[in-house]
Amino acid sequence: MSRHDMRKTAFQMLFAMESNNDVEINEVYYQVRDNEDELEQIPSYVRTLVVGTNEKKAELDTIIQKYLGKSWTLSRLNKTDVIILRLAIFEIQNIDDVPGRVALDEALELTKEFSDEKSRRFVNGVLSNLVK
């Protein structure tokens, strides 16, 4: 599985877990991967992204809020965009072998796949300011 595929899987898992915090990580992985083989291990990078993003959600949300306009709050944002931003910011701040620009580009790819052009520009604006 490529790193892009791992980020995509992590995003899908985080999205699923957003509405059900009590779900077990392995169960979500098998549902997202649509995998009959429950012996398949979650790749360690996927686990790192999902667990780390969930553990630091409040901290990540504070960072996102800092880059929003005064009249905007997280609750006004599309959930897809918030999760992509959390994932990218977690990766930028906590994964040493991933340059900030790569995490930003990957976030834009996820936005292109799961959201729309307006959201893509928004995510680019927030992350570009963070990466500077």
C-alpha cells in the first residue's frame, strides 16, 4: 500500500470514527478496506495517523481555529475538510520524514477526491499559512 493509499485509508477511518467514538480501530479498518481477511494487520503508518490524530484532536482543532477568519468556527466547516486538516497538521507536526509541503499536497489530493474545489482552496490556504 502506498503512503497516499495509507493517508486515504486513515482519512476514511477518521471520518467513520467521527460519528462513533466507541468503535474499535481494527473494525473500522476492515470496513474501510472492505476486507474479508480480518487477519490483515493495519499498516503501522495508518495506525499512527489515526491514533495520533484522534489523540491530538483538541490541539489540532485549536491550530485550525487560529487560521480561520474571525467570523468562522470549526462547527461551520465541512466535516470532510476538518478531518483532512487535522490529518495533515498531525502529519506536518509529528511525522519527521514527511516534509510539510508533501503533507499539504497530499491533503489537497484528499480534498480533490472527497470534497470540492472551494474546499480545496480553503484547505490550501490554511495549510500554506501553517507550512510557511
